[in-house]
Amino acid sequence: MKWVFGGGFLLAMLLSLLAWVTRPVDHFAGVVQLVWATDDNPARQEQIALFQAWHLRHYGEQIVVRTDPTIYMSEDKIVVQSLAGVGPDLFDYFSHVSLESYVKAGIIVDVTDVAREKGFAPEQVWDGVRPSFVYGGRQYGFPDNTCDYALIYKKDFFDQAKLPYPNVDMTWSDFMKLADKLSRKLPNGQRQFAIMNIDTKAMVASNGAQLYTPRGTHCILDSPEAIEALQFAYDLSHKYHYLPTAGDLASQASSGGWGGGTANTFTTPFYAMRMGGRYEFIAWQRDTQALLEHGKAAPYHFGVVPMPRFKIPYGIVGSRATGINRNSKQVKYALRFLEFLPFRQSPAVFRERYRPRSPGRNPAFTS
């Protein structure tokens, strides 16, 4: 029996030695490496490449950033891993609700003082997105992606219907005149809708109403202005059929994410317009570039204008912020990533200086 155990021990030692000899070579040994819990899309890789070039030029040090999409937007996993000391150095989050969770869990770094010193204080971004990274008067992180949701429309649909393109001052009354000619039953029995999605909160505000009293103590959605806006939104789907119902949309939408879901559904022949953000152009640009490289024509001809309004022009802004794990061993370098995010040169100048090639204009978009 002792020879069996001895042989097994010797075999284990030999296998361990073999694993050590054949281990992958770490080409970045001695270089600071940050782990960023974010989504896995081409825009993040471009962002990382720009940051690494900026860091080398600004601080004279090479740095590596690796993404970890497996825990992206998973609050529970990020909290547990961070408290255990094995969490990411940087992590993304949406909204003040997620931020409050991280603050109360004690895992996110308060960057208020260093942000003012290094130039990434809240004043660098729109007022509307500050609640996504400011809590209790203190700053926790900085936006890495901010957008204003607008009306994206397909020029081809308007050209075929001989309709003028939407303009920057379009009211919902103007929209109804267009929508009547853009909504119809297709030969295959399916329906083409004028618009794919709306935001009822924005419509309520645009009509001069609010969800709550100024002190936030009472819901006031029973005001005449709010009722009017919500009734209009309901009628778009159930009376005029200009907007799909939740059931219509669910039957056509696929999985979500930057490269799928409703962004892909919009490219089908069923929708003329949609409310969306610039992040959706990532997938459309990818598809367009692939076709152009094979000598085919660009598939999309989109235009963008503000969303229609009632009495008051009103827009929805969104932000995804990046926070720093309090238990990270690389907080100093993670702070430099936040410092990089609001870099104030124009994107064209920045890419020309810090990147060997320019990605060019977005072939999916025409203004």
C-alpha cells in the first residue's frame, strides 16, 4: 500500500511540475492590471485602448485593463466578491438605486475630494445624470456612458410614404399626422407600427404634470394634465395601433443587451421610429461595417431628432457610472481611470493623439 501512495504522490508531483513548466506566459508581468466588471462590447475595448494610451502618455506607466462581463450588473455578486476581497477593481452600475445599495454595503469608494482635484467632479456632466453617481452630497464614481434618448427614424420609410422627416420641434399632434400614414397591415398579415416605444413619464412631464408633489409625499398622477398624457399614450397602442402593445413587442423582441433585443427588433420591417440612445448604434455600425467590407450597400439610413412634445420640450437622459471597489489593491490606478473618463479634448483630437488609427464616422448613421 505504501508503494501505491508513494507512486501517487510522485505522479502528482510530476504533473504539478509539468503544469508549472507549460503555464501560459504572462506578457504583462510587473504591469498594473485592473479588472473592470462591464459589458463585453466593442465600445469597451476601444475605451480601454484609449485609456491605456492616455495613461502611458500622462503617467509614463503601462497599464492593463481586463473586462469581466460575468458579474456585470449583478449587484449581489459584486457585493459578495468585494467584501470577500476578490471583487473587481472597477464596476459599472445604473441609477441611484444601485448606487444606494453599494454605498450601504460599504464597498464603493467616495471619490468626492480627489474628483475635484483631478477634474472629474459632477459639474463635468449634465445635471440630469448626477443622481446616478452622487448620493447624500458625496460622489461615488463617474459616468462612463451618458446619453440623451431621442427619436430615431428610418428615412426609407418616410421616403416611400412621401412624408417629410420629423423635425426638431415636432409635437405629438404633428406625430399623429405622420403616424397615420406609417402604420398599416403588411401583406403577410403582420402590422407595421409608426413607433416602437415611448416613455410615459417623459410624456407626463412634457404635458406640464408631475408624478409626485415637490416634497415627494403624494402621488399626483390624477391631475388633468397627467391623465391627458397617459390616455394619449394608451390610445397610441389600443385605439390607433401606432404603437405595439407589450404583447406585440414581446413576440418580436429577442434577448436584451447592447447588441440585441429591441435594437435588433427595430431593424425589422415592422417599425418606422423608436426612442433610443446612441449606444444602440454600436450593433448597427458593426452590421453595416461587415456589409460594406463585402461590397454591399449600407442597410440602414437613420435620422435622429428630439422626442415629440406636448407643452414643454422634455428629454430623458441616462447614465452608466463606474465605481471603485473599496477593497481593491489598485485604488490609486482605478482613480486614474475615472480621471480619464471626462477627458475634455474632442474625440477626434483624442483618437488622433492617443490611438494609431481612427475608427472613422459611423456608417449606420446619417443626420
